[in-house]
Amino acid sequence: MFTRTIEPAFYDTDALGHINNTRLPAWFELARNDLFKLFTPDLNPKQWRLIMARMEVDYRAELFYGHDIEIRTYLTRLGNSSFTVTQEARQHSKLTNLGHAVMVQYDHQAKCAVPIKDGLREALTAHVQDAPEPA
């Protein structure tokens, strides 16, 4: 599991006084960088090996400005060429948001999925765990 701490900025809030729901997908993408580095260590977009096939976010509770948010990133499924990244946003240790993204290892020139093999598969397997129970 990868963890990253986000310190919300004032501009992340909305008129209701909590963190705007549009911030979570952006923070989840930022927190996936640790995972992306397994595929492209220098994050060079010209050597990018992934595409996103699906993304969803469950909003379980509000997040608030002035308190750090912990993003936990791990895999809940590892297939032949695709995998599911599960991400938890937590504030004060409480699970507030749960995200899932299906990523595919992809050859951008050939326009096709590519199997995940050998050392990369082993590195990804080390981050597989069960997702939290549904709300």
C-alpha cells in the first residue's frame, strides 16, 4: 500500500464549507503516481504504459479544510493486462471517500493492451489487498 498526505488548500472548499467533490479524483490521480512509477519510473509521458478504463468515487462523508487527508492506494484486482486500483481518503482516521480505477497496461503505438509480466507483476502483487466493506 502506498500512502500520501494531502493538505487541503482554501480553494479546495466550496460554498457549503467542505472540500469540493471535484478535488477527490484529482487527489486520487496524484496519489497514483507512486504506482505509476512502477511502470514508468521517471513519469515520462512519452514512455507512458497505462490508460484508464474506468473510474468511480464513493462519497461517504464530508472532508474539511484545515485538516490533513491521508490517501491510501493499493490494488484489489490484478488481471492479465489490467488491474483495479482502490483508494481511500481518510480524515481523522475515518474513511470518507473510496475510489476505484481500472488501469490497463497499454501499447500506445500498437493501440492494444499488453500483458503484465515478471518483475512488474511481482511488484504489483505486493500491493494487492482486500477492499473495505461497502457502506
